[in-house]
Amino acid sequence: MKKQYKEGRFNIKSSVPLRKHALYLLDKLNGHYSKQHAQFSCLFGWYEQGEYQSYLALGQNAEYQCRLYDGHAVFTFKVAEKVVLEQKVGLCDSASSIYESLFCHLKALIQASQPYLGDYFEGDISALPFLGGWKCITSNQAYEGDMIFRATLAELIVHVQGQSCLAYGDDLLLSSLQDVLSLDEFETSMKLAKPIGIINDQKVPECREYIGNLVELLNDVSGSKDKVVLGRKRHLFSYAPVTSTQLLNHVHNERFNTYDIIVEWADEPSWVCVSPETLIKKHLETVIVEPLAGTRKGSEFSGTAAKFRQELVESVKENEEHRVAVDLFLKSVSQYCQPNSVKLEKSKNIIDLGYVQHLKSIIRGRVNEGISIFDILCSIYPPATIWGVPIKESTSRIERAEPFKREFFAGAFGFFNLQDSANFALAIRIAKLHEQTVIVYSGSGIIEGADPFHEWMETDNKMAPFLSAVVRT
């Protein structure tokens, strides 16, 4: 029997802000549709022209996947766990070549799968989002056997905009959705407000090792314009299991226009992300990238925040880091856009997230006919903001100085549809949940002249949304 997506429009009555309501709604959907929740659950919330909207998704109808095996990538398109298409290709060793191959073959797989959609789905599903993302691969060997890309077409998709939502699913799922929307939010709010108590934590690497590694990197980049982004993580051990909705409830801040992201697959740990950085957005012929590079501490006191802001504006190191990132994006995006259409609309705007301040630019262009989101991703990922320059040298430096797998940290989360609209956030300000452990990740850009202890403190500052969400018991 073919799968159906009926459309239902529902009004929202909520006493809490829209971002909070979307989170509460996902928690209620997870409880009501437990079978679908066990397969896949996702919240992807973002701002569009100042207005917040979100996709909530549960269950698994179809999926595009890529897994690494023995130096090869296996690309798969599945419907209801049935393999419809599968392709196996060789991969190169360098990071840029790996991702160029990944996105090139994903584009081919998606195109090849479309003639089969009519065999499995009734009607047009081209506007529905495939939600997911990809991991940040610093070493092929470390990711042997891993699923490095996956994007899921959920059984139930709820698109929340303002005081209404559009829902897509079969008759059975939609018939009970109004009941879920009507559930009292007070019980959910009390459950998600429960404090997250931690009994211990572990830094990976520890400060001494991190600074030692950084000093070696500074010797490497001395006398050059090279940059490398060095990451670290921190394990927070809780006395009780922590849920993704509970963690995001404590982490996100209504005052700042960041992404709200929860991604859970049955065979993966849960991920929670409040990224401030758009990797890429595409709608029709318009493409937008928003490089974020250059950081100073934030403060709740206006005078102190202004002092840090002025330091950021005047910092040669932070401005150079930002310039390199912007120049690379401009060069990469221009390859796929109409002549003279690529514009640097906003340059080095300061965004204040409370705990840190960043330099941010916005680049907009009009893509050439026939260019897909995956063509552009071939060129822009991995960006300097999470990797470094040159790519090849940065790869070997990251492998040498980072004693862990990044997994989805510094990868991306978001959605695309078969009409080639897309929105992907860089997976920074991110944590992984595994039973009673919350693992928080962050990184900083290292160039000549960087101060090792300052970089350690910067990575701590970037973890602040998660560190301030927990209580030591």
C-alpha cells in the first residue's frame, strides 16, 4: 500500500512564547506517538526575516543515507526500511575531496530516486522536508562503519508558523493531532523545568594537554597565514537520565535568534544544538551563507559587554580570522551564481549572544540554472570557521591535536526538499546525550599570535549555554 500525506491546518493556543511552545509540543508528540518517537524525532527551529518557525517530525517513511566501509561510501535510499537504491563509491583521503564526493553522489542519488517515489507515495511529496545532517569527518579510519549522512522523511511533519501549524501525515496520525495540541502545557512545563543535576565532569583534553597541543600548533602556523580550528569537549555526568527536550528547555534563550535543534534516531545518541551560524539557505534561485568568525566574551552588564565588544572590533586576530572566512565563502559561492549577483550584504556585524559576541557577515547570491544545494555544499564545506585553512594541513593538525571524534559537532543539521529548498545550520553550540551523560563540544580558531589560555577560556565561554543549564549536586 502506498504511503499518504494528507494536510491538516490547526490553530495554536498557547500561553508561552512560540519557541517554548514548539519545544513543549515536540515533548507531547513524543509521548503520544511513542512508536514514531522510537524511530526518529526532530525539532528544527529557525528565524526567517525575524519570525520564528519550526519543523517537528516523528517516525520514518523514507531516508537518504551514506555510510563508510573500507575506504568506500555506500549511498542508500530507503522507504519503510526497504532498500530502493544503493550505490558504492570510492573516497579520497582529503577532507575537501571526501565532502565533494559525498555531496556530488548525494545529488545523483536523490535525482535517481525520484522516478521511484510514485511507487511508494501517493501525490506530490516534493515540498516536504527531509530532516537530518552530516558528521564532521577528520579521519576516514575513525569513522569506519559510521553513518556519516542521513536525512529522514518523517511519518508526521508539523510546520509551526505563528499561531497556526500545517501538519502532514496519514489520516490516523492527523486524527489525533488536535487532541495533542489541546493538552495542558502546565504539566509539560513542569516536567521540562526539572533541574539537571550533575555529580561530576571530565574535560577532554584536560587544560594542560590542550595548551600543550595548541603550543605545538602555534609553532606549525608561525610565519604563515594558516588557521586551524581546535575543538574540545566536556562530559557532564548526571545522577539521572537527561532528555533532549529537558536539556533544550534549559539551554535556549528567547532573547537571541539562534537555531533550536533536536535530532534523535533510534540507533544514534540524541543531539541538542543552539547554533548561531547559518551554513547555507536556499530558496528558488536565492542562496544565503552567513559566516561567523571572531569571538569575544559577553556579559550581562552593559558596560562590560561594551568593553568586550570594542575589543572584538579592534582585535587584529579576530578580524583577520573573519576576513579569511568571508573571502573563502565569497569565492566558493560565486562559482555557482549569476555574474555580479553575489553581494556582501552585511559585513562584520556584531551579534551578542549574552555569553559571547561574534563577528557575522551575510552573503547573498542568485544561483545559475540547474545548480542544486549539494553543488554549492561541494565547495563550501568544510568551511574555515570550523576547520581552518589550508584544508589539507588543517586536517592533519586536527587529527594530531584533537583526541576524539567530532561526530556531528562541526557537521550540520537542517533540511532540504525535492524542490531544492534547504536550510542547514553549522552544528556548533552542541551537546550529545547518552543515558546519564551530557557531552558538550566547542572549538576556537587558532592563528599566529593566538594566546593558548585565552583560547581555552573562549571554548569554555562557548559551552556556557549548556554549562549554565546544569546544577552541580
